[in-house]
Amino acid sequence: MQNHKIGIVLLVFSGCLAAFSCAKKEESFTVETVDGVRFVRNLSARTATAPPRTSFVVDLLIDGEADTQGEVIVSPIDIDADSAGNIYLLDRRDAVVRKLDVRGVFKQTFGRKGQGPGEFDSPSDLELFPDGRILVADPSQMRGCIFSSDGILLSTFSMENASGGFVVGRDGRAVAAYMVGEPFEYRVGVFNFASGDLSPVFRQEMHWPARLMNDRLRYDFPYLVRWAIDSKNRLIVGSAVAYEIRVLDPGGRTEFVFGKDAPRIPVEGEMKDKIAATAPQVLRFQKKPNPYLTNPYFPFFESLAVDERDRIWVQRYQQKWTDRINRDTPYDVFSPEGIFLFEARIAGHVTSKLVFKNGFIYVLKKSETGFPQVVRLKFEESEANRR
């Protein structure tokens, strides 16, 4: 069990970045300004030739098949860690938070199934504040709880909308998102714990349905939105309809946009047939049809994360098959200025966003037999990556 688990310093592109791009990477990216916004475009030639210079060493592995002092990891949906290395797991099915120490030994459980104070129905997010307090969001009940690091309930908060995807910055502000019906869109913004609402800074048009499934695979329509926060409390956010990610300052203003040349991967075969069969139902739920029902394609990315050096990790989307486990999970890693650096692959089927803390990566995975795993990784890279 024990194999011993965001800001952006924007360069002055007219000077430093120009000199930088004229050196060894002159063909790796282009920069242009459109309507006052700087766009960094990483070219496919660069990404195709990036050499592998990374490795991940398993520092701790806890398998869901194992009993941890009477506690079995059943269905973890989110993970985080504190400065002491304690690991916190949010279990959606059991509606509890499990706390493990730095060695992976079970310490305590808090929260439980129910509708009372400190209880959950279907919790979705677990995040730690910089001071160690723990946020657990339960959009199904339109509320959330804040606990001490020892599991004592400190406060509860209501949600005006069913907000989810909570991420907490170093300034203690939380970013989340919700869907609205008119217009049908996804809104990302800073959550106000007093009012229960959020101030949108990013909007993405949505359509029904959000995903389709059959007995073999699941298809996510590409308008899913993902975000992360860097160490200067800047929001890294993007919609997977394109490989384009926006960097917003703490006030919600766009600093720059970056992306990467990448082809769309079309949906084909039986899932495309299922999508076509769904089209006649769309107008029952929306006044206009879902444009992604025609010539559908997979999202460009799955999740975003920022490491302890403010590099941006973009998890590339992989098809979701019900009867198979991915052998590895691919990431594109960009500098804080949005310049592509290298590709990294984590062995196994990653099921959560990456959490970079204490010099480690904390992540949830799925084993080859389909059981959940809690993994703490040490990321090793060549000196070339560090320069």
C-alpha cells in the first residue's frame, strides 16, 4: 500500500517574448493582438517534436480494493491535501470525507448522508482554503459546508443556483459555475458565500443534451468548461469546443489567450448514430437545435490544473469506454505565458483533476480491474524542462 500525493507573470511580449521567440523557439508559437487581447498560438510542428523528458514516480498508492483500518475507499470523486501532507477524499456514494495521514493511514471520517447540518446528499467538490479549512459542495441540495481540518462543522452556505466545480485560490476566493435556462448557458465566476450567488466572468453557450451514453461508451459534447487558479489568483478557463484557454486577472479582465494547433477528432460509428437519433428530441427542450448534433466531435480537453511553478497542465480528452481502462492519461504542459513546453503522460486511467501540493501530485485513478485508487506522485523532469 505504501510505496512512499496557481500567478502568471506576463512577459512584455514586445521585448522579452520577442527575443525569446527569436531564439531556439522561433517556430514554436506566434503572438498577435486582436481587439486589444494578446493571443498565443502554439504551432503543431513544435508540439509534434517535443521529446519526452518527464517521469512520474509513485510515492503512495492506496487501492480501493484494500481495507484501510476498517475503511474501504468506495467511490472517491475529489481529492486534496493540506500543508502537513494529510490527504482528504470526498466519497460521493457514502457522502463522507475521509482523512488520511501523510503515510496514507486512515485518521477519521466526517460528514454523512442526510439533509441536516454537515450532511450531504450527493456531494461533488472538496477544496481546501489556504488556512486549512475544508469546503464541501453539494449542488443537489443547493448548499455546502465548511469544516475545520479536524472535521468540525464551522459553517454552512446556500447556493442561489446549483453551483459546482469549486476551486479555491490563495486569496481564499472560490470560483465555481452553474447552468441557467434562458439563455441556456454555463457561467463561471467568483462565488459569494454570503449571498450564495456568483459573479460571472466567463460564459459558454450550452445545449441539450450535455452528454450521451450507451452500453459501450459515453460521449461528452464539447462545450464543457474547465478552470483552475494560479498563485496570483488569476483564472485559467476554457471551453473545450476549441483548444483555446483564457487567462483572466483577479478582476475578471482577460490578460491573454493561448491555444494549440490540434485537429478535431470526429465522433463516428454507433455513437454518431445515437447522436443523430437524438436530434428530433432537441426542440422539446430548447427553442433552437444543438449545432453539435451535426458532424459531432470530441472535446479538446478534459481538465485544467496549475502546478507549483504556475505551469498550466491541460489534460487531453480521451474517449470513455465502459469496458476498458486507459493505459495512460496525456497532458500538454504550458508555461505561465501560455507557451507549450512538453507533453507528459501519467500511467493509468486518471479520474480527477491534478492537485499540486507539497512537491507532489495528488490524483485519483482507476485500476485495471476498475477499482478506485488514491495516488501520490513525485514528478521528475530533466534540467532542460526547468530552464
